[in-house]
Amino acid sequence: MEAGRRRGLSGIVSSLSLLCVILDLQLDGLLGASHAEIEQHLEMGRKLLAAGQLAEALSHYHSAVEGDSKNYLTYYKRAAVFLALGKSKSALPDLTRAIQLKPDFLAARLQRGNILLKQGSAQEAREDFEAVLLGNPGNEEARSQLALTGELERLSEDAQAAYRQRDYQGTVTVMERVIELSPWDPDARELRAACFIELGEPRKAIQDLNPTTKLRNDNRAAFLQLSRLHYSLGEHPDSLSQVRECLKLDQDDQECFSHYKQVKKLSKQLESAEHSISEQRYEDAIEKYEAAMKTEPNVPFYTTRAKERICHCLSRSKRAREAIESCSEAHQRDPRNIFILRDRAEALILNQEYEKAVEDYQEAREFDAENQEIREGLERAQKLLKQSQKRDYYKILGVHRNANKQEITKAYRKLAQQWHPDNFQSEGQKKEAEKRFIDIASAKEVLTDPEMRQKFDAGEDPLDPESQQGGGGGGGNPNSWPFEFNPFGSGNFHFKFNYN
């Protein structure tokens, strides 16, 4: 039995030895194949890089690095592709790894120093440039870059000192050169953005903050600041977009979420109000803009915008007096806004204040001489002013320009009875009554005929031969009589009114 156990043990040992031999042979084969594949990947990477196919070249260098993690040149070549793709942050670890594998690899040190300088890491860049000069004192690029590193260090200190003293313009001046030397430094851009905010130049601050969202990982603070800046400028869609980016990074960020709710609520109100205007539901739009002012009472842009649109709604809904008051208030807040001037001019026309309407349109034209709507509005207001100096049918009947047919007819009946020539005895009074009666009848004729009224509202008198160039809707003669009586005949007057 003992002998059997020995024979069994001996068999197991022999089997294990054979397995080890087989594994060694297989491993040698695998390693040999891996080396060949690495060379193939490196060759393909080189060819693709030379052809400018950077993404494809990078894929091959990834495979080469995975196959041989000890080859410093492979890391260096992949870093070169990353830099060609503009991915300096990805290139930096590869250059560092190449230097770790070969500390005297000066080309990698010089390249890493250049990146560190652009990132604003002056001390680390200095160490790399000094190491290159220690190994190769004649390297002019390293010497030049070392001098720029010294300049960056001095300017950064000057900028910080100016900022501490609240010399924001001075800080901005210094930071121009700092950012030129280190364009990939988020701290530099954020400092200059802070100065622009203090100087009241939010758009320049936005220009500086935008790149920092990519230069710094998880830069929620920059996204939130960008959102607030866009919000303060009245750019609520951009504000909403930026704060959403913050929440993508961390949906539980309380500051971003709180700001998101505010922007979302206001955006919804403003969009809904504009939708109501597009559907000519002006009362609804006014209510929504009033609600928006309550949602955001502290940012002047939104109050000004709301008042401008309320002015527009009142003017379009022909509430002349309210529109004039509202538009005047909006004009005080935004005196160069041509749309406020346009809407007030239209309200003034409704209120038959033509001279003031012309003045508003003229002022609007000074701000935008090319605007077709303003030019046409001015021409119409001037026609109406000229027309009013001759014969204004609305004034004759004592009705507003937005009066309906029923109101016009009612006014006509009242005045026709008041100025009936039979009501007067003396010849002079009768002649005056006849003249007034003709005007009253003409006004009724024009204002109750949709086509004639439209012409008159456009500044053209359909009963004026000059305006009609010899002909018009009322027969061309301003003293023609459209009714079934002749007040100028001899003998007793007999009137037959047609009130329809």
C-alpha cells in the first residue's frame, strides 16, 4: 500500500512538472506575439499621426501602452497625440510617466514644463526647465521658457497685490499678460472675471468663466456663476442652460437647485406671457408679466422688460390712456427703446394726440433709422396730423379712434338732432348749422364704412379730393351730401334721416 501511495505521488509530481513546461512555452509564445503587436500598433500610430488622423492614431497608441507599460517612448508618443488633439490635461500624466521611467528624458521634461507653464503652475514648470538646462545647458527653448516662468511669477504676485487693494482695473491690466502666458490656468481667468464683475462688465466676466468649466474638473461654482450672470442680463434661457450643467455634476447641489427653481419659474412665466401675446390674449399676457415682476423684483432687466410688454399689450388692446401712462413709465426706464416709443405713439394716435405721436416716431427713428416699421409709422402719424388740421371725423363726432359702429351711430344721431338746421332761426345760425351738419354726416359716412374708415385711419381722407387725387369713396366732393335731403334748397326745410 505504501508503494502504491508513492507511485501515485510520483505521478502527480510528473504531471505538475509537465504542466509547468507547457505553461512556460505558452507564455513565451504570448509574450513574443505581444511584442510584435506592439510594434505594429506603434507603426500604425506613426503613419496615422503623419497623415493627420489623430483619433485613429491615438487608438493604436492606447493599445501599445496597454501591451507594454514600461516603454517610456510609447507614453511620450501618446502624449504627443493628446497635445495635437488639444488635450493637454491627458498628455500630462503620460509625460510624467515617461519621466518616471527615464528621469534623464529631457524632451519629455521640456514638453511637460511647457504645459505646466500654460496651466499656471510656475514652480513646477521652473523645476522642469532647470532640469533640462542642467542636462543640456545650451537648450535655448528651456532658457527662454524659464525666463517666461519668472515673468509669470512676478506678474501673478503683482495681480494679487492689486486685487487685495481693490484696484480692479489695475488687476485686469496685469492679468492680460498673465493669461497670455498661462491660458490654461482657471485661477487666472476666475480672478479676472471677479474684477470684471466688480467693474460692472458682466459680459467680459462670462467670456473668462466659460473656459474654466472645461479647464477645471467639476467646476460647479463656475456654472452657477455663469447662470447668475446670464440671469442678471435678462438671458434666462442661457441662465437655465448653465445651472442645468451644474446639476448634471451634482443633482443634490443646494445652491444650484435653488437657483434653478427660480430661473425655471420666471422662464415659464415669460414664455407663457409671450405665447399669450402671439395669440392676441393681451389681458392674460398683462397678468403674467405682472406675476413675473413679483417673481423677480430685484433684477432691473425683468421689470423693464415686463413694463415694456405691458405697454405693448395696452396699446394693442386699444386702451389708449392706460397705454400712454404705462409706456411713459417704461420709456423712463429704457429711453432708447424704439418699441416703447412705437407703442406709445400708437396709443397717442388712438387718443388723437397726433403731434406727440409724430414726436415719438421721430425719436424712435433717431435711434434706428433703418427700421421699416418705424418709418411707416412716422409717415402715417404725419398724415394723420395733417389730416386732423383739416377735418378729423372722430373729433367731429366726439368719439375715440377705437369706437365701434354702434357708438359712432349713437354719436351721429345725437349731433344730427343738435345741429338740425330747423333748430335755428337766423340766417347766420342756419348756415353754421348746415356746415356742421354736413361735417357730421360726412363723418358718419366715412366711419361706418369699413373700407373708407381704413383709408382714413391710414391718414387718407376718402372725401378729400386732394387726398384722393380727384376721386374717392365719398364722391370726391367734401361737401357732397350722402343723405336724402338738401339743406341748401329754397323754402322750408324737410329732413328725412337715414340712421342706418
